[in-house]
Amino acid sequence: MGLGMRIRALVAVVGLLLTALAVDAVAAAQVRSVRLWRAPDNTRLVFDLSGPVQHSVFTLTAPDRLVIDISDATLSGSLNVATANTPITAMRSAQRTPSDLRVVVDLKKAVTPKSFTLTPNAQYGNRLVVDLFDNPADAAPPTAPGPTVATVPAVPVTPVKPAIKLPPSPAGKRDIIVVIDAGHGGEDPGASGSRGQHEKDVVLAIARELQRQVNGLKGFRAELTRTGDYFIPLRGRTEIARKKGADLFVSIHADAAPSAAAFGASVFALSERGATSETARWLADSENRSDLIGGAGNVSLDDKDRMLAGVLLDLSMTASLTSSLNVGQKVLNNIGRVTPLHKQRVEQAGFMVLKSPDIPSILVETGFISNSKEASKLATASHQQALARSISSGVRQFFQQNPPPGTYIAWLRDSGKIAQGPRDHRVNPGETLAMIAVRYQVSTAALRSINHLKSDGLKVGQVLSIPSTELAAKE
Ligand SMILES: [Zn+2]
């Protein structure tokens, strides 16, 4: 046998081996379904797989297309997915070879793709995630008709559709900015209730209501980290807070507990010291076991417990601890009036990672969605409003006592137009709500609202919060 013949024979053998491997691999992975999430600046495709895959992604122009090649895979489900408000016009697929699947995404305009795979978790199996980022030139016209918003303006910008119209604050006296973070979102539903409620939906509803209420307070402005059903990485959330010039960051959750019987609301702040509760210790432990932060770009979107731990860990880097504990306790006191508390004190988790603090940050667990009674309560608009009211009250009380310099609230306090510190009133025998309102020169409506009173009946010894006259006017 000549050398050429030997090589040809070898190639044939190798070819046979490869074919055998390929035949084996045909059943290696199936693409079972695709899910789609639209965020303000990107579209996320999540392919659900029966096992791990190798893949590659590239774009083609004229017309714009995105090609996703998945090795050792076949399509067993449908690629049908609603693509309204996305750059996608259609999705189709073909087997490039018996073992290799090609998915072609037809596009209205060019996108910048980024992709990665995820390993199974409690909720999902192996996944391939493809993010289609809008190109900046395309994204600008529909969203930002006005001047650029690269810097935080000293004079507040009125939200596009304020629920409650307020006169602008005096020139040069900025609003206090509260950034509200609805946990989870998109393909990360968070915890799930017994009747199929998703944490991501409940917390977005509470966050929106809280934003509406905070925007109704003169001297305050609220911004949301996410405004719809899509995922934002943990670092993205605190980055948004920093970009918006947050004076306070409030993350809203309604997680599951290891025990389905667990119930009640809690408020977390960060601590460099040891954990102060079992829950906090459990979270800290699960965090310390994993190195999800700083991972390969797909930070913790696959596990809600690690998610919560990760949020806390990330918050620790920006938390101003004393302020966080202070505002946290005020929020907790108010929440205690509308729902049972899981813990009477602000809880702290002992994470090691701490950077110089600049934004006070708290995480509010509004209740355990794993508890069926609490899950049904959390799904009602009235309870969501009450929770939001208690959080906004706590936030307002904190900033009345600790207004950041240069803000309208600081100006009010310094010019004696605002009471320093919250006022409480213990109801004496024979007192009515109207009498108390007259005494403190506030409206009965404001008293009812801030104290969540369902009727005007008072009990002797009951403690009422008295709103300051300046702020009470806008209630
Ligand atoms: Zn959560």
C-alpha cells in the first residue's frame, strides 16, 4: 500500500468514526421551545434544551438576519413566539446536517447579539440564551426625543405621565430620588405561589404603585429599575440606581421560604458583621458557597435563592449601612401596621464584600409567596396599595429627618416649614379623628391615609402618625 492509499484509508476510517459519533450525537440535544422577552434596549431569546449544546451565533446583512447554529441538536418543538415590538419578523430552522440545527432569525434591522448557555436549575433545564441588543442608532429615535439624559439633572425632570400632578420644586432645590427595583423578571419568575402567581408580577405591581405614591409626594421622584417583564442582571440594577442619582434604593421581593408555613414581611439591610437571623445566615451561606457574582456574564439568573443572596451581596457594595438600617426600620414599622412581620427588626446578612457605601439600600420582602394565604393577599390590589403606602410612609419619614443637602425637603426643614422628626399621637379618651386633625392642623383624610384607617373609630391608647402639614397637603 502506497502512502497515498494509507492516508486515504485512514481518512475513511476517521470518517466512519466521525459518522458513528454523529449518529450517536443525533439524540444528544433537542430544542424543545423558545421563549422571548422584550426589554427597553434588547430582546432575549431563551431556547429550552434537553441537554447541553455547543453553539455559535453570527449576523448577516441585506436583509438583516441572525444565524444561530446549534451542534448535535434537533428541533422537537415550535419556534412560534410573539414578536410584536421586537426587531424580529420571523424565525425559521433547518437541519444543516442530520445532527446540526440552524435557526435563522429574520430581522427588521441589525442587532448586536450576545449569547451564553445556562445549566439546569429547579425551574428549567439546559438553556441557550441569545440577547439581541438594539443598535444605539436605532434605539435613540423612538425613546428619547428630547435632549440627552447622560447626566443627572440638578432640576428634576417631570416623569412622562405623572399619576399625580405637582407644581415644580423651587429652582435649584432638587427632588429626592428613590429608585424602586422590582425583583426578578423575564425568564426569571422568582418564587411561585400555589395558584401560579409569580413573584416577578406581584413585585412589579407593588413597585409601580410605590412609584405612583412617591411621585405624589412633593420633593420626591421615583424611578423603576425595570418597567416591564424582562430580566436585568443584579449589577445592572444597582448601576441604574447610580445613573439615576438615587438617594435610596428599594428592592421589592416576595420570595419563597424553605418552610411553606413561613409568613410575614421583612426588611433587609446589609452588614459586614455576622448574620442576625437564620434566614440571613442561610442566604449568606448559600452565597458564600457559590461564586455567582463575577461569573461568566450570566450572573445568577437561574436560581431565585441565590438571586436574593446576590441582590443582597450587590447591595452591600453601595449600602450606606446606618441610613439603610434607619430607613429600613421606619419601613418595617409602617409595614407592621398592614401585615404581620416575619421579624420585628431589620435583618442583616453578613456578607464579606463591602465597598465604600454611597446609596442607602434596603430589600423589602413583602411576604412569602410560598404561603398560600399570603400569596392570595399579595395578589390583591388593595394589599399591594397598603404595602406600597407603608413603604412610602417609611421612606418619607426617613427623608424628613435626613434630607440630603440641596433637596427641596432639606430646604423645607431648614426654613422651618417641616416638623423635625415624625410626630406620633397617642389617642386619649374622648378624642375623635377630627379633633386630632384640628390639633395638628392636618386633614382627616391625611390622617386616615398615613395610618391606613378603614374607619374613623379610634381606640384609646392607639398611636397615630401625624403627617407634617407641608407634606400632608399632597396626600
Ligand atoms: Zn425575590
